[in-house]
Amino acid sequence: MSDEPRLRGNKVRLSGPWPLGSFPRAVITGIGRQIVHRMAIGLSDITGDDFGTIFANAIEGTHRESPLGIADVLLEGNAWSVKTVKEKNPFSKKTVRLISGRNSADYSLGIENPHADINATGKAILSIWNSRVNEALGEHDDLRIAVFMRNLETKQFVIFEETAHRYAADDFEWYKNDRGNFEGFEKATKSHKFTWQPHGSQFTIIRDVPGSAVKFIINQNPHLIEEEHIIRLSGFKDSWIEIVTG
């Protein structure tokens, strides 16, 4: 029996192109192929926008490079919020800190002094996140978080995905740390789950790395393609560069 009642007029939601966390081999290979390409042309790192494009290409989806909200990559009614994190030892990481937007309690909810009631501010921060998830689910059938941990020096990578959770504010207690940032702890487990910075409003969610996470390596050193070789293949001529005056 479904946990949600079926109502007349409700659209039937998709459940994603594959079971949660069970990336098809072709997707992992497609990601690796694009990483090799970037290494071959001399790029030393992969930014969040880079990985959004890599992931979208691997699943044959669309990367919204300037998204409004948290849906970065789209495919046939499904959406992903894509995060990438640089890690020294991605294979051994048990938790990962994900920057998850700027949640301004003042701008969104008119809380001018966030220090006046730290728990009230914490609840407001979570309500902003929940609203973003609700907004994305209003536009898409399924919303997942795709997390990519990387170390290009060792060529070790980890990718996992999970549903985009909405959080019950009463399940968490908030405290101010020594740096003046607010930290949210789950009451039941006493686990640190969130950090929010009053200066800049940066919101970070701390997530466990699930057992379904896919670990992979690139077991070869791609040959570096020299810049002049690429330029020759492109047919470049100095006349392509036109100085505009006036």
C-alpha cells in the first residue's frame, strides 16, 4: 500500500530512470570517458558546473547551467541537484559536506537578528531548503541529489545519489560554534547534520556516504594532447583574431 493517498487529478510521478543509487554501467563509463578527455587536454580539476555537464552528458540529459532553484540536470521529468567535492581519500570517506545554497533568513523570512533565537533561525533555514525541494518537485516527477567525490591526482572517484530530503524542523537542535556559525544536530542521534553561516548565509548539509556508492578509478595515465596539436586540428589562423576599435 502506498504511503501517499491517490487523489483525482494527481499526476502519476515517475520514480527515476533507474533504482535509486543503482547507476547503469554505461553512466559510470560515460562519466569516466569525459574525465579522461579533460585530463588529456590538461585540465587539473573538475568544477561543479563541469560535473553538471559531465553527468548530463552521461545520462543524455540537459544541464541547466544557471538553474533557478536546486534542479541542475533534467531527464524526462526527472531532476538531479548535482554536487561535487574534492577529497584526498574519496574511497574512505564516511560523510561528506555539501554546500546547498545560500539560505538568507533575513531576505526570505524577515529575521533581522538570527542570533536572537538560534533554534527559530535554524527552523527558518530548514524551511527555506524544504521550500526549494517542494518547488522542484512541483516541476519534476523525481528529485535526487547526485554527489561526486574526486581526486584527480590519484584518479579515484566516488558517486552516489539519494532522494532530496525535506527535514522536519522539530527533529533538530541548533547551537552556535566557536566560529559563530550555527550547527544543527539531530535530536535522536546527536549527529551533526547542518551548518549555516550567518555572514553569507551559506547552508551546508552533512550527508552519510551510502553503501550503494560507486567507487571507480581510471587505471591509465591519459596522454596529454599538446595545445599546438589541438590548434592545428582546429585549423586556426591568426586572422581569426580581430581587434575591434571604436
